[in-house]
Amino acid sequence: MKPINPKPSPRRFHQASWDEPVIFELSQPGQRGILLPPVEPGIEQEVGNPAQMLPDQLRRTVPPALPEMSQVHVLRHYDRISQENLGVDLNIDIGQGTCTMKYSPKINDQLAHTHKLTELHPLQDFSTVQGILEVMYRLEGMLKEISGMDRFSLQPGAGGAAIYANICMMRAYHASRGEGKQRDEVITTIFSHPSNAAAAKVAGYKVITLYPDSEGYPDLEALKAAVSERTAGLLITNPEDTGIFNPKIAEFTRIVHEAGGICSYDQANANGILGITRAREAGFDLCHFNLHKTFSTPHGCGGPGAGASGVTEKLIPFLPVPTTEFDGQKYYLDYNHPKSIGKIRPFYGVTANILRAYAWIMSLGADGLREVADIAVLNNNYLLKKVLEIRGVSAPYAKGKRRVEQVRYSWEQLTQETGVHSEEIEIRVTDFGMHYWTSHHPFVVPEPMTLEPTESYSKADLDEYVAVLNQISAEAYTNPEIIKTAPHNSTVHQTQQEPFDNPDEWAVTWRAYRRKTRQK
């Protein structure tokens, strides 16, 4: 019997690669996937023509420009595209960095796909949807316990939407006190999620960004210099994207409160602190969770996510409407909140992911959530030790100290010695069927690599990922061209940055692309 090698090495990988056009280019006039039977004369006579019942302004003057294809060709098209994807169910995805890719239990997907949920309509009478309203109400209660907040809204569609909801509630709070125009500045940090600064800017605030001190902690003295009577609030991620937890966070919130500001806690990545620390004890007035990160609902490559915004007592009047309530006998949606910021998205939130998160928390319980944090921190610090043994890698800031749930590494030494850049390593990693992430721009950490293993990955998974990075490091020092000409086994490709800097060179939809190419 061949002995099992306990040390995994990079496994062989070659991704299916199809020369697959976009579906509009595959369209063939006259092809159909299904032929609808004609309306029976008796039915048409009874109900009339539905199209004629629509107001003129809602009726199309020409049919929609949809692709014309048979069923089998549609199936082949999407199957081929699916073979060119990578994801957490296929590969070791710890290189997703701050996006927290973890395993989503398939039983929770089955729950979300049951007809008891998929056939519900958001405009049904409350009496017919008591089950999902109870799930929403009970999930809110769980998030209150996890965070220490007094109420939650599950309406935001993702983390960015939840941050924006929090900003809007902060603005409404100050406006209610007659300080809305005076308080026009928001403070954040460079290693907080960029969505904080972006949402504040969209809401009309001036953004003040704090940079780290020599140890990588947000600079306390810089905060003291930044706060004033113009401070609306603090938006901060903790631990930040470096994986460093700010031990002075309660002092940060105290300083902002003394200046009259509101403090909002970005807990999109809460893996490493579940059951260990809460937003309330750190002095926060608002917080949010990404259900599609911490609570293991599908990430969906940017959607459908699910955000959850939590508030303390004084901000409850400003929550998005409706809130989910229980009067002791029935669950219902309450729109009677005169000071509410209104709706953040259509209807009540991404209910499929709300159900998945509820099931995930219920299956783990309080002790299980704490174990999630313990394993996430253990995995991250094991990975930190192994990665720092690789030639050319460092972990800036807080040297010799442990990190919480992720680390932002640097390949700066390797780049200086070989000329290979982190973004080139990113492409080479795909040749091994894995994912890799650099960091948000701008690159404050030079030649960055951000890894977040979560609790989903085994020691063998971590060792295999490290083996891939080790091999790529060795290639950089002995055969850098294999990295610079990558990918060799994957469907991703090298891109030139210049076109992305010029809106005339790219388009976000097929029709926009056609319009731009016709103009040329």
C-alpha cells in the first residue's frame, strides 16, 4: 500500500476553458426554449386581453431585445460558464481576504429553497406569513444578544447598505436635535472597510481618515485632534483589515461621545469575536453584521447579501420601516415610526438569507458561536506562523503579536528581490485552483496579500494553501517568468489597468458596450 503523504503539496489543476460568447451573441432569430399554448377562446372572452388593461405608458412599443435560443443551448451556455468559476464549494477560498468566504451548510440551502418560503409574496396578509415573520423576529433577538444592541433592522441588502442605513440614522438623530447642519464630518480609519467612507460621502458628509501609529493601531492622538463640534460620528471596523484589534476602542467611543458624536461599529467580519466582545460594551450606538459573511449565508459574488443594522435605545425611532413586532399572539410589520429614515430597500430584506442565518445560529447555539470564534482565531494564527516561514513575506505592524481573524501580509521583500508583484502572484494562484486577494486601494501595506481562513477550513486545507504560496515564492526566485506569464491552467486572464481608468474604454452591460463600440 502506498503511504499517505501527510504534507499536502499543490495538487494538479486545470480548469475547463470555453471560448464562450455572451448570450446575446449566441442568439438565433426564431429559436425558442418553450412555445406557450394559445389562450383558449373561452378564457380570453372571460378575462380579456391583459396587455390592454395596462396604461399606455407601461406598455412596450417594441418587444424586449431578449436572446432567442433553444433550451439545450441555454443549458449548455450556463453549464460552460459554471465550469469556469471558482468558489468555496470547489476550492480552498481563504484568499478571499476581508470578504469572509466560509462553507454554507447545504441543509440551510434546502430550507431556503422550500416552497414554504419561495412561494411567499411580500404583500401577503400578515396572517398568512407568520412563519417567516417569526424567523425574522427571533433572528433579531439573537443578533441583539450577540451585539448588545436594543433593536435591529434586517432590511439592508448587504453590508454597504447597512452602513448607509446607519449613516442615515446618525444624520436623522443629529437633525432631530437641531444639529444636522453643524455636524457635517465623519471620522473613519484607513484600515476600516472603505464602504464606511464611501457611504458617509454619499450621505453628504466630509470624511476624516485616521492612519495607524507605528504598531498598526488607529492613532488615538489623531482622533483627539479630529473630533470637534462638527463631528457627526465615528465609523470604524475592529478588528481592522490588518487583523489587529484596537484595545483602546472604548476610549475612542468615549472621546467621540464627549464631542457629541455617534459611534457606528462595522462588524461585517465578526468571526473572531463572536461570544467574546460586543458592540455595546465597547460603547457603540450603532453596529451592523453581514449575514453573508459571519453567519454563513451565500456571498453571491456581491449579492444577494444580507445586512443587519443594530441600534441602541436612543436611535430606535430612526430605524428603517417596517420593523417586525410580536403582540403576544401574532407577528406583524409595523410602519408607524414617524421619525424613521424610511425604507433602505424594497420590501423587508433578503429573506432567503435571513432564514439561512437563523438556521446557522440555531444549529450552533451560544457555545457553538463561541467555538466559531475560537477556531477562526486559531486557524488565522496557525496560518500566520506558516506564511511567515515563506521567503519574501512579512506581516507589517504589531510584530510578534497574534492577530484576530485575518492578516494583511506584504510581499515587499520578494518584489524587491525578484521583481514579482503581489498582483502577479494573485493570477498565478488561480493556476492551482485557489483564490487570492491583495487589498483595498490604495495599497497602504506595500505588495499586500490578505488572507482570512475563518473556522471552515481544516489544518490540511491551510497546509495545502501554504504549500501553494511556498511554491510560488520559490518560482519567483528561480523562474519568475512562469508567474509573469500566468495563468497557465485557469480561465482568468491578465488585464491592463489603463482602460479601467477611462470610462470610454469599458461598459458594465452588453448593451452599453454595443452602444460604445457603435460610436467608434
